[in-house]
Amino acid sequence: MGRARTIARRSFLIGSAAIAGGVAFGVWRFKTPYANPLLRDLPEGAAALTPYVIITAEAITLITPRADKGQGATSVQAALIAEELDVGLDQVSTDPGPPSRAYWNTALSSEAVPFRATDQGWLAETARGAMAAPMKFLGMQITGGSTTVPDGYEKLRRAGAVARETLKAAAARLHGLEVATLTTERGAVVLPDGTRLSYQSLAAEAALTEPVTKVALRDPAGWRLLTKPMQRIDIVAKSTGKQDYGIDVTRPDMLYAAVRLAPQGAALRGFDATRAETMRGVEKVLALPGGVAVIATSTWHAMQGAQAIMLDHGPAPFPPDMAGHWQALSESFDSARQDSQFRDEGDVEAALAESTDVEAEYRAPYLAHAPLEPLNATVLYTPARVDVWTGTQVPRFVQKNVAAITGLAAEAIHVHAQMIGGSFGHRLEDEVTRHAARIAMAVPGRPVKLTYSREEDMGHDFPRQIAMARGRGRVAGGRVVAVDLGIAMPSVIASQMGRQNIPAPGPDLQIVAGAWDQPFAIPHYRVTGYRAPELAPVSSWRSVGASTNGFFHESLLDEVIHAAGADPLEERLRLCDHGPSRAVLEAVGEMSGWGAPMAAGRGRGVAFCLSFGVPCAMVVEVTQTAEGIRLDHVHVAAEVGRVLDPVNFDGLVKGGVVFGLGHAMHGQITYEGGVTEQTNFDTFRAMRLCQCPEITVRGLENGERIRGIGEPPVPPAAPALANAIFAATGSRVREMPFDQHIGFV
């Protein structure tokens, strides 16, 4: 029955996608590229050779539409274009470009179908192809899901190649030469006699030349930039404090704003701004949906005024305290709330009826995104045009929603995407720009910068989903023979897309992501997702469903392996039925010296998670001291197909490890009276510098597809640490944050 249900659900989803992509839109229309958005306001004499390359007489500008939130997206996009364009990164500037359907994210479709990433069969590939159509026609210009590199790997290289060959064609026509006799080198077309024509000198002629679209991409063996250690183009500015972020935007005659918001979802009945209106620097107080804004002559004055306002509001529309949230999850393990069962192999019920050797419950709390740069947006409103300066991962959503608020056409909303000081998924939301647009309408003709206080930012975040799992396992003959895992959580996708008025049909894959799709051939193997009722509104948090499910799945698997008396790494290798995944497990075993004896009080824990198509294995080593657990060393191996920038790859993996471990150790968001209790870094702790272990990273390149690495190191971090704690102490930690149950040095 489970298998039949799986096939039925898949057929519904794939059928819907095929109808949307193949019938309503048509193959011809799907293959037709969008118009180049750069041509709209192009100066005379400039050439926008593709939507990604602008050349003027003075400069070469590369368009990098995926948002840079600290992960190096701008650099890697620029390098992909520059490699084929034949320019150095020191010869170009970058720009995020305008919101446009032309920048739709090609790679998002891979995460939208119920097939394991290891499944490259006809049905899986057809489904992925079908889902690409609605992604394109919805114009999903989104940064997320570790898709910047998979999305741009061929697209951006091809854009660079088209620009290069078009410049050669322009030079050939200008000088009466055959294109085949021309070459390029560091931003110049080289004629047969050695004369160098800079790309800038060819801009006007190139603007009159039909783009050359039939191009061949260069052999990776001859790459100058990609796969070599690169210095990120923002590293100097960031290292010297010169990098500007959204919070640094300044405009002439600018005003400043802050907000005071009711608890999320609570109705605002009224407010008393008597004291605020008399405070120095305060110029205006106005009501917003769910709160109040203060406009002032500085951010400090605006925040002081906002704090002085007394709000009268109703209760939040979710349980007031955590007991109610956990109770809602506990009651969701019911067939009536089953959302998916994509993995149901063998006969789990029969196997576990014979004997159940492990039975456990696991919990993961809400977590704030908590980037260092608080939410901010600067908006200049006039009756004919609106300009928005903000850091965002969803520029077209910003454009659409500001248009709806102001009553202007989307084309009149100009979004100037800024560098982002951290996101972890927070900038997939656009509530700050909606508030800022309404505030700016109260002072037309003057730009207003809205900055959330840290307390408003964290207290009104859409956090990571709360989740609970219940697992059972059976062993026989020293081997794992049955695993049954049920996961309950609210739907992240329904919550997040609901705020954009986009329906989320079918099962939410994130409820089981990082659990159902793992490459293990367990004879009796089932993973069931249960959709809990809506609780606190939630959003994508770095690695989304896998951030909790990696902990659930690998903790349960480790417990069942221990019950079998097997070695944690060797049994995972025995069960693994995917070559690249086996390779990362073998690599991390070799890196960590797995199997070598350890002193008393020390322990190693291993965990594996395949998320976003990336197999990632991790070994954590810890020591039990009189003061608590000390993290000594972490070894990580990940398979991404090709490491385009070894330096940034190493940094992203290490950052993911610290992020995953720190939140597992200390992080949680709790509610009391429907209000967030943790509103700053004194109560929402991160890993301290003195707690950070040594981290060793290895990138493997055995996979057939290019993948991203921003999120995959997060899911295995928590279970690897929990398993190491068990190895060192004999105690299982089944609930995050771990510091509720064990101390850390």
C-alpha cells in the first residue's frame, strides 16, 4: 500500500508539472529565451551582449544576479563568466542586475520533485525537466537551495562565450578579417598581426552586431580561473571595512525609520504614541499592518521613539508556550496527518513485529536566522516611480509586493540589490521592504531607511521549523535490518510561499528531506512525513528540512548500529548503495584515522547526510573533561562534482560546520505568552571562538553533476557531535540544543 501511495503521489506531481510545462506553455515557448533586460536603459554606444555582460567604452560589467550574502556568490558567478569571456577578475566590475524573469533559477527544479538525488532514471529526469517549465514561467529569480553554482555552471559560461565570440565577430567585421583568424586574451581581441583591440574599444561595434549564439565552451583543462585558488573579489573591501551593505545605504535628504511590532500574527487593536511624538528627532508616527513605524532624523532617534510606543494587541495565533508546540507535534503522528511516504521498502511492520531493538524520540527546536546585519531597506517613493535599496534573495517578489502596495506597475519599481551581511535564509522573506514601502509613501519624494532593531529582527523572524521524530529499529546477525522513522513538523514551504500568495500543492518534500532520500540499502526501510498544524510561522533556514532530519536519521541509524554491535562507519559503508556517497564515507574515515584507539574519555562520532544532491560525511572528535565536553577536531568530506574555487569551498564547508555545531550545542527559540524569549545574542548563543575545533576539509570530484556546498555541511554536524558524545560518555543526546543535557567547555 505504501508503494502504491508513493507512485500515486509522484504521478500526481509529475503529471501536474508536465501539464504546466508542456501543454499550457508549450515546448517552443519554454525554449524561447526572455528578452535581455539590460537593453531597456542601455546608454548609446554600450553593448549588452547577453543578460550577463555589459561593455562600454570605459568598462566591462558582469551581471551576477544570485544574491551574495557572504557565501561568495558574486565571485563565483563572475569567474564563470570571466573564464569564457577571457578577462581577469581584476578587469571587471560586477552588478546584481535588475529583477527579471531572464534570471530564473534553472537548478531549483531538482529540489521540487519526489525523487532521490541519486536517481538518474528516466522518470526522475523527466520530472525534473517538467518542473523546470513552471519555474521558468513563474520567473523564479531566487537565491537559495545551494543552487548558485549548479544554476550558473553552464549558463554563465555560455553567456561569457557568447559575448567573447560576438566581440570577435565585431572585430572581424570592423577590420575585414575572418573570425577564425582572431583570438582573445585578457579583455582584448587579438588580430593576426598581434594588434590588440580592447573589448571596450569594440563596444559600439558589438552593439550593432548580432549575438553569436552557437558557441563552444572551452576545455576545462585550459581554465585560467576555475578550479584554481582564487581571491574573492570582495575580500579586500570586507577585510578593510570598506564593503557597503544594505544597512550602509545613504541618499540625499534621507529620513530614518524603526518599527514596533505586535507578536507575529497578533491583531493590533491600537497604540499610544503620546510620548514618542514629543521625543527629539521624531517626525512622524504611523500605523502599519501588525505594528507601528516611527520616522525620525536618525536611526537612533527612530528606535528610541519606537521603544516608547505602547501597543495594544491580541494574542498570537499559535500556542502561547512551548508545551503547546511540542504537544501539537506529538499529536501529529497520525495517519490523518500523513504528508508523504516516499520510502517504504521491504516489510517494516512485519520486521519490527518480530523484534524492536531500538525505539527513540528526537526533538529539534525553532532557530532564528540571526544574521549579523539586521533587516533593513531604503525606499524612495514618488507617484511615478519607486526605488528600493535592500539586500534580498527574492528581488522579483520585492518588486511585485512593492508594486501592489504602491499601486504602481512592476516596471516602475526599481530594486537595487545590495550586498547582504548574512542571511541563512532570512532574506528569502521581504517583510522589511513591505513595511519600508508603506513608510516611504507617508513622505513622498524623500528616501527613508528602515532598520530593524536586533530585538525586532530576532523577535519577528520566521524561524527554522520545530520538529520531532520517532524512530524504531531492528538488528539481526550483527547487522541493521530494519529502520522506521516518522517525522512531524509544520510545512516550511506552505508557510513561506503563503506569505507570497503562492499555493504549495502536494506533499512538502522538506518534511522528509535529508531522511527519506539517503543512499542506504536497508532491507526494511521506511520514512514517513507528518504535516503538523501551522504553529509559529516558519521559513527556510540553512539546509531547511535536512537541518533537523539529518540529526534524526543519523542519530537513529547510529543507535541501531550500536544495538547490532557493529562499527558505525563500517556498517554505514556496508549499507551504502551509492558510489560517490561511499567515497565520502571512506575519505572521512581515512582523514580521521577511524578505528585507531582513543584514550579514555575521548570519542569519535560519524554522520552522513545527502542533501541538495551533495553527499557529505563528517567525523567529530571530542574529549570529556571535568568542565564539560571539548570539541577537538572535525573532519569533513563532500562530493560536489567539481570544486570551482578551492579556497572558498574550504571556507564554506568550515562555516557550515561551525554553524551546524554551534546551533546544535546552544541554539533555540522559545515562546512564552506567544512572544519570542530570545531577542539578542546574549540569549541566542552561537559557538564561541574558544569552543571551535580544528576542521579539516576534503572536496571530492566523482559526481556527474556540479553541486553547491553552502548548505550540505550543516545536516551531519549535529548527529556527528551527538554520536561522538555517546562514544566518549555512553550517554545519548536526542534533543537539541545539547546544552540542556550536557555541558560544553
